[in-house]
Amino acid sequence: MQTKHSFKYWQWRVIICSMIGYAMFYFVRKNFSFAIPLLQAQYPEITKAQFGAIMSAGGIIYGISKLINGVIGDRTNARWHLVLGLSVCVAVNFLFGLSANLSSMLTGTSEGPDFVGGFVTIMSVLYIINQIFQGCGFAPCNHLMVSWVPPHELATKMSLWNTSHSVGAFVAAVICGYLTNWQLCFWVPACISLFGIFFIIVTLRNTPSSVGLPELPKVEGEFVESEGKKNNKEFTQFLIKKVFMNPVVWVLAITDLFVYVVRFAILDWGPSMLQEMGLSPALSGWTVAIFEVAGCVGMIAAGYISDKYFKSRSQRVCVIEMVLVALCLVALHYVQDWNAPVLFLLLLALAGFFLYGPQALLGVIASNDVSKKAASSAVGVIGFMSYFSTLITGYPLGKFADTFGWHPIFILMAGVSVIGTLVIATIWNLKPKSVAKEDEVETK
């Protein structure tokens, strides 16, 4: 009885504290979008297309980093993995605020084409470094979740955990929306995240055995190593079969690509789009923040519905919600001309509610299909594919906005949602493989 109580305490401690730790990554990541309008106001020579190119390159790098860190995350200590990543991101964000000074030092001038070119180059390099180490965020957190949460609870609790994305983006949006200086958009979130580094060190632990508790029971198809010995060759073969040659993982990865196209179109360009529609910086920040809050509620609801009513067949919930996302986006296309901000905000919130369900559940489906020993690698593959979305939402979307404006964007994103729906529907009948036997689960 005492062991059961201790496990529940540590399980919830790991869930909540890793949520806070991962939210800190978003403080020093999504702040860039809010710095863009302020940077353009001060340096109008820098175009949306240039900022889009930076985000596209950084997004691809982040996707590659998620893949590499996913594989690493299945074999490393999650706590120190997180600490390393967040520490570098905090340092880079302090340097972001010094980009103009660094450009002046390198070019010998504080204005003109040479200065602007140096400024854009420095920000590009820093953004890419930031994205590389942002990849140290999700993989170790996913490793923690599958180490502490049994498969039959994973959709519910992982969906709750996934609200950390939205909590981080929400708080960052609100804070940055009130900052009137682009340097502060980097420095203020960096100062907050600095405390997050120490919080992770103090509060998190890697696995149940690291605090003297029994590990979760083994499930079907799980990789088993000899006591105290790591066989990297056998593990590599296990990963190739379970993850890289698994068609289910690739269906989930392609679906996540389309989910992220819609998500990033709103998050990365939302502040600029809403301000050009007449909203103040603060109100645009709150609007994007409300999209995230609705997403939080949507994730929790999707996870609960999946476990409670769909017997953990989360892909069915994803299909339904992707259809509803498309309908909301079509409605937004028409409402934006009606001068009805409350209705616009309501529809945007509904889109966030339905969109973030699939975002949370796709990783759960993968984790349950490949078992906890390969879960981080599987979500790494999914993350790698999802960030190819920046090839669409970065430079092309920025160029599109420079040429045609923002008006047709919602119809375009509705089409993307429909394609994602058709892809995930191909695994409608998939049954979760990693389901623990009820009589084995002592920690339930």
C-alpha cells in the first residue's frame, strides 16, 4: 500500500514538474514571433520573407534535432538531458537581444545594408542554435511519461502533460504582448527560464527505480536487456524494426506534418496577421494566448475521451477532430470580413480546441504501438516530420503574405486539415499493442 502511494506521489510529481520544465522551453522559443513586429518597426528593411526564411531553416533544424534527441532520449538520463537543452536556449536568448550590437561590431556601422545583412545573419545563426537545443525538450519528457505512466492511462495523462506546450506559449504570448522593446522579448523570457533550469534539477527524477520504486510491468514486444548491461547492437535492431520500419509511425508522422502546418500558421504569423487586421500588440497577444488556452482544454478532453470511450484507439478521436478543425477554418475565412471580433475569437478558440487534440494524441498512439523502450525514438520521428511544416509556414507563407495579404490563409489551412484527416483515417482500426495486463499493474 505504501509503495502504491509513493508511486502515485512520484508519478504526479514527475508529470507536473516536467510540464513546468517543458513550458520553460516555450518561453525561449515562441518569443521570437512577438519580436518580429517590433523588429520590423525598427528595421523596416527586413521583410516578412526574410523572417520566414529564418523560421523555415530553424524549423527543419529543430525537426532533425527532435529525431536525434528522440533516439538519444531512450538511452539517457531525462533530467540532465532537459537541463542541457534549456541552459543553452537561455544563453542564446540573451545573445539574441545583443544582435544589433554584434552586427555593429562586425560591420563597423549601425545602419545601412551591411548592418542589416549582418543583423539578419547573426539572428539566423542564433535561431538555428536555439532550435538545435530546443530538440532536447520533448524527447526526455516523453521518456519520463512512458517510464511513469502505464499504457492504459497514457492518453489521459499525456494529453494533460501536453498542455505544457500551450501553457508555455500562452504565458509567453501574454508577457511578450506587453513588451514594447524587441530586446526585452528575448531577455525577459530568458530570465524566467533561467529559474526553470534549477527547478528541473531539484524536482525531477528519471525512472521509478531511481527513487527506489519498482518499474512498470513489461508489455508485449518490449525490448529487454540483460541486468546491468546495455547491448547497443540489439537495441539498434529493435529500433529499426519497431520505429523506422513501422508504417504506423510514418502515418502518424505525416499526419503531424499537416497538424503543425495549421498550428504554426497561427502561432508564428498570428501576431503579425492580427496586428495588420487592426488589433493592438497586447490584444493580438491575448488572442493567440486564448487559442493556446482552448488547445489546453482540447488536449485534456481528447485524452479523456480516447481512454474512456474509444478504448485508447486515439486515432479515431484524431479523425473526428481534424474534420472539425477544417470546418472552423472555413468559418474563419468568412467571419474575418464581418467586423465581428468576438465571433472571430470564438471560432479561433474552437479551432485550437480541436487542433490540439490530435497534436497530443499522435505521440500517444506511437508510444503505445512501439512500447516505452522505443517511445522517445518514435516521437522523434514524428517530430522530425512535423517540423518540415516550416517549409510551408516559413518563407512561402511570409512571401504569400507580402504578395497577397492574409485573407485567403484560412481556406488554405482548411485544405491542409482535410489532407491530414485522410492520412490518419488509414489506421482507423489500429489496436494498441502496448496494453499492460490488469493483474500486472500494481501501480494502478
